[in-house]
Amino acid sequence: MWSCRAKAGHPVRRDANNQMRLARSTGSSAFADADPTPGGAMSYLSCPTAAINAPIDLVWALLVTPDDWGSVFDVRLVGVDPPGPAVVGQVVHGETGFRMFHLKLTLRIREIDPGSHHLGLDVELPFGLGVREDIQCTPLDDRHCRVHYRCDFDFPAGWRGAAMRTVLGRRLGSGPADSLSRLKRAAERRFPG
């Protein structure tokens, strides 16, 4: 299993919400420069983890059924191509955000490993924001599992990236934690134990 470490070996720290975040060598920021040149690109890493009171097979079934993601996550599905269970290369189109302000997103399934319960996604959001997501499920026993959700946000270089970081602010850490919380609730509602 991978750890929550920065790409270039930058240290990771935990914030008040127990989210792991990249920290500059001074430890003063949750952001790390991916490109040290002025105006270069930046990334942000969030790695929430949750214990779920449901069997790993139930949680995994929720993760590999993109047609049902709208009932689990904060996304309105527009289309799944090809339809059906998750496969590498599958593209999911959706929208998120307030009903009056729709943010279109595209999710591409990059990797699926049913043996290790690992799902890898590449997400494209407006204005050049990209997110590399890795979701790893680990059984704790036959009725419980742990889900580790790694989100590596990549911002565009220059003023657009700086503006996005300012606007998104705390949502960068709370968004992945909220998605994991929704998955936990959905799985625990479906498991009678």
C-alpha cells in the first residue's frame, strides 16, 4: 500500500481535521510546490481514512458500480461510457456543486485491482484542476474494513492556480473527507449488522 507522502519527498503533516497535508520545509503551509519556479504549478494532498462497519465486499461493490455513484457521492451522473461495472478506461461524466452552479467533471478509471481492492481514478475539473485519486480497501475482519482515500490535487501554473487555491481553501481537505463519509454511510446503511 502507498503512503501519503508528497511527490518530491516533501513532508506530510496533519491538520485540525486529522487530514494529511503536504507541508513546505518550513511547515507553514499545506501546499507544496511541484514546480519551484515563480508561478509554477502546485499540488495539494489529502488522505482521509475511515473504518467502515460493513464487509469489504459490500464497500468494494459500491466503488466499482459507477452507475450508482450518484446515490453515494456528491455527484449528479450525466453518463458512463461504457455502461456497467467499472473497467479500466471507463469514463464517467458528471456534475457537482450547487444546482444553480454546476461544475462539470470527468472521471477516468485508471486502475482496478479487485484482489487488493484498489481503485485508481483521474478526475478532470474545470479551469485545469486535476485530481489523481486512489482508493484502497483493507479488510479488518469479516464485518469491517478500512478505506484509505488519497487525493492528489494538481493546480495549473500561474494566476489561475493561485486563484483556485484561494477559492477552494479548506474544501480541498473537507471534500475528500466528505466523500469518504458518504461512502461509509452508504455502506453501513446497506449492511444490517
